[in-house]
Amino acid sequence: MKIVIVAGGLATRMRPVTEEIPKCLVDVNGKPLIQHQLEFFRKNGFTEFIFCVAHLAEKVKEYFRDGRDFGLRIRYVQETKELMGTAGSVKLAQKLIGGDEDFIVYYGDSLTSMDFHKFITFHKEKRGVATIVMRPLPEGYKSSSLITLHKDGKVKNFVETPSSEQLEGHKNEKKFINSGIYAFNRKIFDFIPDGVKYDFAKQLFPSMIDNDLGVYGYVTTEFFREIGRVGKYEAFLQEVEGRKEIL
């Protein structure tokens, strides 16, 4: 199964660290952040990758090239005129994802040691168009997303950057937070418009859920870190200081 790495954002929340280097290449114990994840994927049998790049794209291409030196096959799609959003950038990879294959989308500023084979099995058993990896929302945590589920695992509500009123409205339900890891059936491309900026969390998922188009939630508490801000990056470096194996 191919894995599409979304790594084209401007990383404004990571400046000044990302003034001259893309976020996926920031150093973690002597290696670029995303290299730790790619090595984990390789150990678990995933070797086919498509990088969606834009900001400082050449840095990523120069470092990983075709992936052969890392035991991988890496290809690239690049946004040129303007950033296309998370879903819009993945749409550019459509031609590189062959046949009726399902595929995974993964953000380049995250690290996880979750069992991807178990995740894929869940996705295929549900036979939906999209499966979102999520984790339980801690009580009182100011979340970047709010998700609730039906008993069968289908997503009931998906709100990006929820207000306090929206959180309060679901106070008696189990709530989850989006991890930014997705499994998709190739049918997903039918719901992403061509040539316009389009986002998974802000636009695509809410629209699909409203129209009952088969979006499921995969809940896990396995190791996960998102490193999207300078404070998170600095805290993570302290957490893993001196550790050769992070995942």
C-alpha cells in the first residue's frame, strides 16, 4: 500500500526553525523528523511513498531523492502557483496511485509507532471511503478538532477548531481528536475538486459526513506526537534526548 506524505505547508508556527528548512526535515537526534517515520514504515513493510511538496520542496528532493539510499521508492508531486490545501495537494498524486488501490495519507510533522497493519485491516473491514485515525480527547484539553462516533465506528460529527460552545454541546458523549492519519479508498478522489484549494478537516470530511459517504473512525492510544509548533518541537527534543530509537 502506498503512503502519501503531505509535506508542503509553510510551517509558519515553526518559525524561525523553518526559515530555511521544511518542517519534515527539522532535526531530531541527528536525523530529519520524517526519516524516523520512514524507517519505521520500512521495518513494517511499507516502501512506496509519494511526497506532496511545495515550500522548500527542493530540500526534500535533494535529501531523499528517489529513496533508493533508504531502501524505499519515493516519488513527488509539487504544488507550484499556490498551496492547494491538504486534500488539494493529495489530489495531485491521483495519477501515481494505481488501479483500485487503497492508500494512506500521513502528515510530515508527526511521529507514531501505531500498528498500521491493524489500521488497514479495520479500514478494509468497514468498506468505507475514508478512515480517520483518532485518539480520545482528554477532559478539559483545548482540542484542534472534535469528533464523535456512532456505535458502528462511523463518524457522527467532525468539527475542526471547535468552539467552547460546540465542546459543551457534546459534553455527554465520548469525544476524540484527529491524528491526521487517514486511509482512503480511491473513490475519495471523486469528492476532491480539481484545481482549487481544499482541506480534509475543514471541508472534505464534514461534507462527506453530512452526506453519509462512509467515513469511519479508528481509535488508538498508541504513541503519537505532532510537532507543529516551536514549543512542541522543543518539548519533544527533551523527551527523546539521547535515544537512538524513537519509534
